[in-house]
Amino acid sequence: MASITELKSDVSVPLTVASSGSSSSSSSSSSNSSNGVDHCSILTSVGIISDVQYCDIPNGQSYDKTEERYYRNSLEVARSAVTWWNKQPHLSAVIHLGDLVDGRNNRGGPQQSHAAANLLQSTIMASKAPAYFMIGNHEMYNHDRVSLCKRFGWGRSSVVGTWADLKLAHPDSFPPPPTPTIIPHDDLVASTEEPYYAYFAIQPHPGLKILVLDSYDLSVLGRPIDHPKYVQAREMLNERNKNEDENSPEGLDGVNRRWVAFNGWIDKPQLAWLEAHLEQAAKKGQAVIIAAHIPLHPGVCSEIALLWNYDEVLSMLSKWRPFLKAVVCIHGHDHKGGTYYDEESGIHHQVLEAALLCAPGRFAYGRIDLHHDRLQIVGVDRMTSATIPFTSPKPLTASAPSTVASSSSSSSSPPPSLR
Ligand SMILES: [Zn+2]
């Protein structure tokens, strides 16, 4: 077991490490926790960071003036994250959970948007393990979905986010790759009418599946206004939010405040893809991490930061949770961060503290460790740590038929394969 002193020697910042949780719930800790991490029992580690939202502008405040944003310093946080990740002995992947560069980059035109994205993408891709990037609203304030999919390698059935992909899209922008290590990519892909989509699965270890969702499957961002998905999202939003400023929740109460333009909806083909992966994970006896930019549970975030159809996705996850060792949902978007354990479903939800809110000398990144009996979120400085113990999954029936695509209209009923 590594001592806390050894762990701290990796970085010049405070390190938070969670204590072990009970057998029935997850536990989280703030920066004062001091229990160690058993490096010997780590099967694999995945680096995490969110909302770097870089822009070469002075510090500023959020729209509602509740948060101080450090637009330039977030680059230093990303660099520090890579240095720390590269010292982790079991690192197999790193993930940025969306909003890599701030929308204000677009004030300098496409050139500035691309330059900022290149800088941050290449910074994070200096990780010794493959780096994966997720879609956030700020991605689409800078780029359309098609160019984003090319940039980040989304929509491929084999490997996403590799140096090869990136060099192909931007041949003059990047130095050679540091390490050509590629983790196996699970290619169970849903049929979709779009040539590009931003959801994908990563399997960094046989015991762990990470399902990266596209929170903006249906949204008013990133697509031309005659695109059928834009038209559908526009109708949904206009019906519920009558404000001139569609980013304002004024007049909306409770969870209805989520009906703003910077959120989105996960559509049926993606839900079918998600369910197929959940079933496959249950069959393989895996733990599952759901990674989505927009949070899925009102208990973990502000109501204004919720996915439009969060209830539908939660219902599906709850349905499959008893058949899996663990389901952990991680998000960005709501910069202050948060953690919530849903007793009823047994699902742990966590919003990662934004790198953007780190003043100089402060940090927010970490890793998720897979152990044989738990998932452990190890946060550095402002990032909250948590321990999520595994439960014994219920067995699937041997004669289980495929559930794919049959579920999105009946997500509150038991999985078809289990009836
Ligand atoms: Zn966001």
C-alpha cells in the first residue's frame, strides 16, 4: 500500500483520498480525508478532468455571478493533470468530460476556436494513455458537430480519439504521438441515421465498461437549422421555454428549469445502444461507468443543469443496476461539482469540479481506480473522492433474448430478457 506521503510526492498539490464505504452505499470525502489508496489492488485507472473551458482572456464571472472563472489558469490545471496521470502506474485511459474550450474563443473566428482546441487537445493527449474527449455545449459554440466528430474521432466503430485520427484531421498542428498504446474499443454500435455521433464505449479492463453518452443527441446546438434533429429539439424547447433568452430558466420551476438551450436530450437509437451495452456488461459481470457531460439526477446538480430526458435515462439505468456490480455516473457542466448516492437505485452520481474554477495554485482532476471489490474515485485538491463498493449482481436468465431497441418505450418495465 502506498502511503499518503508517497502519493503526495507525485504532485505539489493537496491530494484527497476517500475512506472505504459501507457495503450498501457509496461514500465521498472532501479534501480533509487522509486514508491511503491500496495501489497493489488497482486493476486499472482512468484519468478524469472536466470543464477546462480554456480561453486566453482575463478571469471573469458566470452569467449569474456565482462563480469566478479562471480562463487562462485552466490550461495549467490540464498540464498538471497530465503530469500527475503520467505518474500513475495503472493508467489505461484519460477522459475529458466536455467543454474543453470556452465559447468566447469563437469571437476570434474559426481560427481562434481551432487554435484553442488544438492547444488543449494536444495538452491532454500528452497523456501516456489514450485520451478521450466528450461533447459539451461549449464544443458546439466553437465548432459544428461534423468537424467535432472528425477532430475527436467520434463515430468510429474501432478506435476513437487517437493521435492518428487527430493528425488526419489537422495534419500540421501536432507533434508525433508520445505512445501508440491503444486500448481495446468495444464496437457495439447502434444504427443511426447520422454519419457522425458522439457516443462510444471504452473497455479499459475486462471488468469495467465506460459508456460515454452524447448529451446533445437532440439539441439546438451544433447542427444547421434545417437538420431534422435541430427542428425536433427546437420544437421541444420552444414549447417549454418562452423566454427571449433561451438560456434563461425564468418562469420555470423545479426540474422544469432544465429546459434551456445549453442542455439536450438522448434519443431512442442512443438509448437502445446504451441498453445493449448494459445487457452485455451484465453478461460479462462488469462494473459500469456512465460518462455524460450533462448530469442525470436532480440530487447531484442544479436543476438548470439537468438532461432534458434525465428521467428516461435514469429509469433504464435503475432497471439494469441489480444485474451489474456497480453503476457510477460521472458528469461535468455544473461547475461547482457534487456527489449523490441514490439509495433507491443503488447508483452513485458525481459531478466533477470544473478545472475552470481553479484559481492559480488550485487543481481539480483525478482518476477512477478499478479494484476487485470497488470503484474508487481519487480526487486531487478540489475534486471530491468517493468509494463505490460492488454489490453481488443478480444472474441473468440463460435464455435471455436480446433487449436492444425494445426498451426505450417501456423503460420502467423489467428488462425483456429477465421476464
Ligand atoms: Zn457544459
